[in-house]
Amino acid sequence: MATGITENDVWTAADALLLEGARPTIERVRQKIGRGSPNTVSPHLETWFRALGARIKDPGAFAAAPAIPDPVTQAATHFWEAALAEARAEQADSYRQRWEELAEEGGRLAGQAEQLQQREIQLANREQDLQESLRLATAQLAATEDRLQAAEQLLRQRDEQLKQSRLKLEDARGAVQTLLTEAEKMRGLHAQALDAIEARHTAHERRWMNELDAERGAAKKLQLRFDEAQIASQRQISQLQTSLTQAQDAKRAAEQETLRVRAELKTEIQAAQARYDVSQDVAQDALAAARQREQALEARAAASDAQSAALLLQMKQKDEQVGELTRHLMALAQQNAATRGALEDNAAARAAQADADQRPG
């Protein structure tokens, strides 16, 4: 299992590279060790460079083995000094680059600090504006709630009025239904009365026609008797005329008898004619009375029709009034619903606007 790079590993690799005459770098140290990342090797290598001066001052730190010849020692020392100088130059360049980077970073940080300061000022102003907007929104919300409460009170009052109007409408409908029922009863009674009047009129007319026929029959019988009597008189006159030559007395007697018979017949005819005239007058009076009663009945029927028409007109007017009241109530209900919807939409819009104003930025 692989382990992490330690400071001792980095120092050992750097010492080996230095003894080999190579300048220790991050990449060379990694290649020497065979593993490790630049971020891990770099701080250990910087520590190695910082401790390198103190190690050089120590004679035994980089002393050659006793068996090593002097030329080798001199060459190692030469390589060591060259590597040390190169490492110092590289470290100086690294420090200079780092300083420049820090200077640039400081400039950026100064700019960012100024921007942050401006941002804090803007945020403070924004917070003050938001607080003022929140105060105004709170006041507007309170006013809106007051208006909503007033609108709800008004809606409750209108609902109560609508309820009362509906009750009145139900009462009016009940009254109209009662009137319709009474009108139907009146129509039935009127029809029954007309039927009874028609039946009575038919019965009277039949009775009057029967009486008239009876009177006409009696008149015909009287006329027949008169005709028979006249024929008999003429027969007697003929007989008397035939026997006129026989006896003047018989003739005178016959003439007297004839005159008497004629007088009686005339009296009977006049009496029959008088009875016929009286019967005809009675029939005409009865017919006139019947016609008067018929006209009276027709007048009563016309009055009943007029009363029924008046009731129907009143019922129609009631229906129109009920329809107008229904349309008015429906229009009022629609207006109330529209007003309530507008108030709710206005309240929702104001609440949404207040929520939007309360959100920062």
C-alpha cells in the first residue's frame, strides 16, 4: 500500500541529486522518489533549501567518506556550490514572482475592498429604501385590510338583502300561484255557470216552442171548426134556398137560424181568435222575458269574462313584476359576485406587490 511523501524522503532525494551534480527541483525530486505530487513536494523542498545554509556550515554535514580522494571531494564541493547558487537564484526568482503575485493580489484585494465598501453603502441605502418600502407596504396592507373588511361587511349586508328579496320573491310566487289557483277555480265555476245557463235556456226554449206548437194546434183546430161550420152553413143555405119556394116562413126561419149560427160562429171565431191572440201575446211575453233573462245571463257571463280577463291581466302583471324582480336580483347577485372578485383580485395583487417589495434586491 502506497504511503504519503515525507520530509525525509524529499531531503534524501534532494541530497542525492546535489551529490550527483544536479540542481534539485520539484520535478527531479518527484522523479527521484518515483511518486508524490508537486503540492506535497514543494513545501518540503523549500524547507530543504532554507536549512541548506546551516547544513553547509556544518563540516560533517556533507563530509566525504574517508576513502574518497581529494579531487572527488573538490568536484563535489564545486558542484555543491554551483547547485546552491542556482538554487538560491531560482529561489530568489520564485520569491520575486511570488512578491509580484502578492502585489497584484493586494491590488485586486484593495479594489475588491473598495467595491465591497461601495457595495456596503449601496446595501445600506437599499436596506433603508426597503425599510421605507416595507413601512409603506405595511400601511397600504393595513388600509387594504380595512377596505376588505368594509367590503366584506357590505357583501354581508347585500347577501342579507338578497336573502330578504328571495323570501319576498318566494312570497310573491306563492301569491301568484294562489291567484292562478283561484283563477282556475273561477274559470271552472264560470264554465259550469255557462253550462247551467245554456241548459236552462235550452229547456226554456224547448218549453216555449212546445207551448207555441200547442197554441198553433189549438188555433188550427178552431179554424177547422170554423171551416166546418161555414161549410155546414153553406149547405143549410143551399137547402133553404132549395126549399125557399115552399115556404117563406121556413125560409125566414132558416135565414134567422142561419144568422144565429153565423153570429155564434162569429162569436166563437172571435173568442178563438182572442184566445189565439192572448196565447200568442203570452208566448211573445214569455219569449221576451226569456230573451231578457238570456241577455241578463249573457251580461253576467260577459261580466264574468271581463273579471276573468282582469284577473288574467293582474296575473300577467304579477308575472312581469316577478320576472323583473328576478332579473333585478340576478343582476344584483352578478354585480355582487363581480365586486367581490374585483376586491379579492385587488387584495391578491396588493399582497403580491407587498411581498415583492419586501424581498431584498
